[in-house]
Amino acid sequence: MNKYNEEIRRYEQEAEDRYDDYDDDNFDTGLEGQDAYDEDSYEEVEYIGEDDSYDDDSYDSYAANSIGKINPNDRTLTITINNTSGADAEAIVFGGNENAAQPAGVTVVVQESSHNEVREESKSNPFKIQGMKMSVSDALQFDNVWTILRRSGAGARNSHPYQPRNATSPQNTDPKLIDDASFEMDVTGQDSIRFFQKAGVKTTLTFTIKARVDMGNVSSCHYCKDCNCFV
């Protein structure tokens, strides 16, 4: 055996001797000198949210404060539109920010208050409509398509049509009345309904208000364009 192999063999023998001398009782854990675990000395950590005083309702404060319940006696808007001009003309319902004047001969009257008051309220307290009834003195008025418009102060315009005629039904015994429970619209100062009112025709719109928003808590509430609602 050469000198190199003899040295390797010597290292292997020393390693085997150390392993044979291993004693569990003398094993150095590195924790010597530490006090034994004392259950009484254990300090419990209290996490946020585990306290009994946690109020789930207060966490989501905007749900209660921004979007409140509607008084059953304060959830209806009855709007009457007349056109005495002698020609079809565009009526404008809502549109508080723009506050556009009606064409000559066209009047928009809110029975519960005034159109101007509703326009002002929509700017400070937007509301959501769920359900609409429309009665007319001439059934041909149903053929005039609505434009539901959202118009920003910077000039952006977003609109979509609504066709009253689609809400008519053969089962309806009154051909001059439609009742569309699925009609929905969020009314802010930017929103308006526009349609041509036939000459000499009277239209009455009855909207049901589903929710109102308190803009005093606006930091917690915003309009979601994806789901078309206030969240």
C-alpha cells in the first residue's frame, strides 16, 4: 500500500472511531442552559379580529351608511310629459348636470315634487330605478325609442337604446300601458332619458326607486360600470 492510500485509510478509521463513541445522552443540542417549557409563562398573542368587540357591520360601514333603506312612501316618481308644440320634439328626463331646457311646447312635470328638484337631488344623492310603467294617450308613442345617456363634463358620452314597444304584451288588456319590471337605471347628475314625444300626446312614466346613495360617505361607495350599480 502506498503512502497516499495509507493516509486515506487512517482518516476513515478515525471517522469510524468517532461514530462508535456517539452517546445520545451527551449529544449537544445547543439549547443547554435554557429553562424548561413552562405553560404558565406562555404569552398568548391576540390577533386583530378575534376580539369579541369586533363588529362585522361596522367594518363594511358604507353598506349601512351610503346605501340606506327606502321609505315605502318615498320610492315612486311619477313623471308626466306633454307636447303641445304641434310637431314631434325631444323630451329630456333627468340630466341634472347638463340641466338642458325642454324644447318649446314640451313640459316635464314630476307629480311628487318638481323635475328641477329631482335633477338637483340626483347630483347629491344618486338613486337606482328598478321597474317602470308607461302610459300614453297614443299607443304609437311606444314606437319612439329611448336613448339612455351618460354624459360627463369633459364631453364623454355613453348611451344605449331602450325600446318601450318590446315591453308590450298581447295579454295586456290596455294597449296604451306597459309595465316593465325588468327596467333598471342608475340616475346620477350625468344620466338622462331622451326620446321624441309625439305632438299632442301625453306620456306618464312611473319609476320605482330601489336605492339611494348618500354622497356624504362617497369615499366608501362608487359607481361600478361593470355591473351597472353602486357598490
